[in-house]
Amino acid sequence: MGESIDGQASAQQTGFAGVTRKVLERLALPGDHRELVVVEVTYPPGGVAPLHRHPVGGVIFIVEGVAESAYGSDDPREYRAGETLQDRADIPHTLFRNCDPERPLRFLTIYALESGRSYTMEP
């Protein structure tokens, strides 16, 4: 995941080829051991995430493109620019992909997590 350097967001290659993550904000939650993190993620055209899970719930806001997502045995659903979906905690994220074979998918992921803990984990 990209880290903040001197207060400026940085981008980093992560996951599979062509995926970038840029941490836009990290805010300590007062009276809590977690921080609120906002990350801009870009998937390459046709990019598909490997099977994974999330240790906590989060919100995804689609900025540009069309994503398809499914958890567990749920049927896949498409999400378009301007729509949100919820990342579900501790349920296998069986499908997440960029539906467009020619254009990137860009989205924001927003979550609260213990500092230093990864938001995406192996199944």
C-alpha cells in the first residue's frame, strides 16, 4: 500500500500487475486504536483481483469505470461511476474486476483499521 511521505500521498504498485494504490488520507480516530484510511485504487483494463478477504468492512466509491464484485456464493453485481459498495469483513471476496477491457477502473476505498495492518488478506 502507498504510504504518506511528508504529508503528501504516494502511489505504489500492489497486488497484481498494473494495480496502483495511492493513500490519500490517514486520520487517527480519537479515543480509538484505529485510523481512518482513504485510498485511491486503479485497476488496469480487464484487471481481475485474486481471491482475497478483508479483516474489516469498508466502503468503495467507484470514481471511473465499471466494476463487478461478489462475496462468498453471492451472484456478481456491477457497480458504475458514482455508486458505492461495501467490502464485507471475513467473507471471501470471490470476484472483483474491471469490466472494461480498454479503460482503467478507478475507485476510493475507505476503512478504519489498526495502524500497520493490511486491508486485503489471502483467503
